[in-house]
Amino acid sequence: MAIKYGRPIELREVSRHEGTAVPHALDLTVRPRRNRKAEWARRMVRENVLTTDDLIWPLFLIDGNNKREQVASMPGVERLSVDQAVREAERAMKLAIPCIALFPYTEPSLRDEEGSEATNPNNLVCQAVRAIKKEFPEIGLLCDVALDPFTSHGHDGLISDGKILNDETVAVLVRQALVQAEAGCDIIAPSDMMDGRVAAIREGLDRSGLLDVQIMAYAAKYASAFYGPFRDAIGSAKTLTGDKRTYQMDSANSDEALREVELDIAEGADMVMVKPGMPYLDVVRRVKDTFAMPTFAYQVSGEYAMIAAAANNGWLDGDRAMMESLLAFKRAGADGVLSYFAPKAAEKLRAQG
Ligand SMILES: NCc1[nH]cc(CCC(=O)O)c1CC(=O)O
Ligand SMILES: [Mg+2]
């Protein structure tokens, strides 16, 4: 018997001449709505679930003490001084969120052409890593590797004559990864999209004996308008000159995403990421199906801002839109999601628990 979509084709072609005892009822053998008739029935056939294990929570850091600053374009998201970041790490632990990602707002006076603050072993990120690891060694910490929070021009790499230098940048990124790993960071996440950086970072870590430090490669990262609010948060929106299209991917491409991911896996990535998230769910699915690697998606700042802004205006149900958007990543095949909604979603999951 030929099977297509789980039901024998022959059966679908047989019409039921007996009809039904109910007047005006259509003569339907198959009524998909039966499996949706009650919440218990929907739960039985549900294909995907979101749990707190799927969440990675990105936090923004700022210099100072006992300081929390609203990010205007990301309602509900704040820049936190290190002591406050430690408090949020505690909150993440209590909510069973496995991992936090750290992003610094660097004081303008510390930014320069070369992004030299990136390799300062006592920069804001390293301070936060040490402080969080000291109090909560059990929580996972992920650090971004790229120069944009530290450069006066807002680019992820070194520039000469208006061009981003690949190989010279990679050398600096290795040093940045090393100061973060030495501070206690668990997962190094290169977000710069230079060629060859995963291999170079892996080699640098291994040579320093940091064999257990993982690499989550921003493998398929697109040049996207959805990063706008993030650039506000880290203070690079105003200073960024031009765009990032010579290193971040063209949003028209998805075969290219597979080639990028393949390279990063070959270079030693333990996990791969697609970014942004919702507009690139097709890429998440292709990556997962092709490589069967731990695959993550980044629901970026602009995606967060859209939902938060519409919810604040009363234009949609913010909580439901949040949960639906997060579940969509699971349906697309992602093993986890970096999301600014992480604490809110985890609270909601606990309340449902
Ligand atoms: N390279 C840095 C970096 N790491 C994460 C994001 C964006 C995250 C977000 O929008 O939430 C960016 C911005 C960019 O590439 O311009
Ligand atoms: Mg690449």
C-alpha cells in the first residue's frame, strides 16, 4: 500500500457511501480538527516544545556600580554594571536558563581605530565573567568575539584604506578570545564573519591549554537591518561608518550559508549559529538537516524590538507573540535560541510548568 503523509493513498480515494447520521454533515473520512478538539488532545500530538534549556540570555554591560540603564530601542532591556549582571546571573540560574551571553557598552574614550580594549584582560566583559563565575560557577557564559564594541568606527575588524583586513583582524580576534577564555568564559562565539577565524581561535585556545572551551560560530550571519537596536545598546550605531556587507552575508543567499557553516565545522566549531532568527528560519532548517550539528538561532535586537513595541502599543498580545516566535525556532530545527526574551519566557514556562 502506497503511503504519503502517513495515510494510505488508496484509503483516501475511497468515498464513503454510507454517509453520516448527522444532517448536513459533509461526507468526510478525515477531519484534522479532531486532534485539536481540546487542550489535552493538542498536547498529545504536539510535535515541538520549548523549555528553559533552549534559552541563552544576552546581557548588556556598562561600566559603574549599581547601575541599570534602559536601552531606548529595546523596551525592557537594560545595560547593567557588573554587580547587577551578577544579580541577573543569579536570576538566570533560578530560572534554569543554562547560559548567558555578554555584550559590553564600551566608554567612548576607550574606543580606538584598532579596538585595543578588546584584548585588555581587565575589560568590562572579562570583569563580568570573573565576577559571575566567582559567585555562580555552574552557569554557562558565552562571549562574543568581534571588535565592534571597541572600535571608533564601529566595524568588527581592522580597517585600512576603507577596507576590512581579514587576516590581520583574525590575529586580534585570537587574542580577544584568549583573554575572555582565560577570564573563565565557557563558550567563545566569533560574530565577526572574518574567514578562517574559527580555526585560528581553536588553535590559540588549544595552545594555551584551554581545550574545554567551546566555540559557537556565528557561521551564517547576515548583513541585517535587524541589528539596529543592538548597535544602540553597545553604542556603535552613531559611530558606524558604512555597512558590514563585505563580511556579513547577503540576505538573498542560503546555499552560501551551507558553505559557511561547513567551513566553520571543519575549522573546529562545536556549535553553529544562524543570525538573525525569524527572517532566516529556512536557513536554520537547511543547516540542521544538512549537518546535524548543535544549531542555534539568534533572535536579534530588532526582532525583539518589533514584538516589544507592538505589544506596548496594544497591537498584539506580547506574551503570546513571544512564545510563538520562540517555538518557531524549535520547529525550524534549532537546538536553542539566543533571545532577549529569555527571562520572561522562562518565567512563563515556569508558571505553566
Ligand atoms: N558583531 C557584533 C554583534 N554581535 C551580535 C550582534 C547583533 C545582535 C542583535 O542585534 O541582537 C552584533 C551586531 C553587528 O554585527 O552589527
Ligand atoms: Mg565564515
